[in-house]
Amino acid sequence: MFEIIAIVAVVLAIAIAIVLILAAIKPETFSVERAISVKAPADKIFPLINDFHQWGSWSPYENKDPAMNRSYSGAASGKGAVYAWEGNSNVGSGRMEILDISVPSKILIKLDFFKPFEGHNTAEFIMLPQGDATNPTTDLTWTMRGPAPFMSKVMQVFMNLDRMIGKDFEIGLANLKRLTEK
């Protein structure tokens, strides 16, 4: 019996060591990015992102907890606008603040998560006009980047952040496309 316990303990110690080594070699930062081409001018897309009150019409995170508590402060939209939320385990709690804008091509957002895990990231939306006035198209990119603390890197050994977050970004971008191509 002692031999079995010793073997299990050694195997467990090796497995933990492997996980810790794999986590240690992960990058110190992460980045998730998705893009879509929208058959609409950037100035039609920009207000839906620049005003947090509009996010309910397109953000994939707004439907994950119908009872989520939301609060808005700061500017009504644009630089200085703040959106905070507190919800169930699907959405946790956090805060977003628009740090910088370039109308109608860029929005930079400070994104702080408090629960279930603390994280401090930035989100950026870039809208690059394509085509001409008679056939406007916009290349829309949604990026989130930030530091990867050690516990985050341990979690990344078991889950793919790019796939997990990227799926939500794809839904949000498709929603923006649907809304603005009408």
C-alpha cells in the first residue's frame, strides 16, 4: 500500500511540475484580436461602440446575465465615459472607461475585471474605411491585450484564451455588422 501511495505522490508531483513549467514559459502578456469587414461607413459603427449605453444592442456579454447590474458615469459617451457591471459567475464584475478616441476610427478602453479573477487590460476598436462614398466598407478590428500574471498562465495551460474570448468577439463583431448594414 505504501508503494502505491508513493507512486501516486511522485506522479502527482511530476504532473504539477510539468504544469508549472509550462505556465512559466508562457508569454508575459496576451492579446486576442478579431476582425470583420462591414458594408457601412465607420461613422455609422463608431457611435455604437463609443456610447456604452448602446452596447446592449450588440455586445455578446450583455446577454450572459439578464439580471446584471449596470452603472454609467463620467461623460455620456467618448473619452471619460465609464461603464461598470456586477453580475453572475458568467460575467463577474468590472469596469470600463474610454481613455481615448479618434472619431470615427479608434476607441481605446481601459478594462478592469474584479471578479471572478482580477485583470487589468485594454480593449481597442479600430475602424479603417475602405471602398468609396458610393460603396463604403469598413474593416473593423476588436483587440484586447494585457499582462498575463502567473495564475493566468497556469489557467492558459488548460484553456485557450484566444479561442474562448475570440468566440465572443466574433459574435459582437457580427452583431455590429448586422446592425450597421441595415
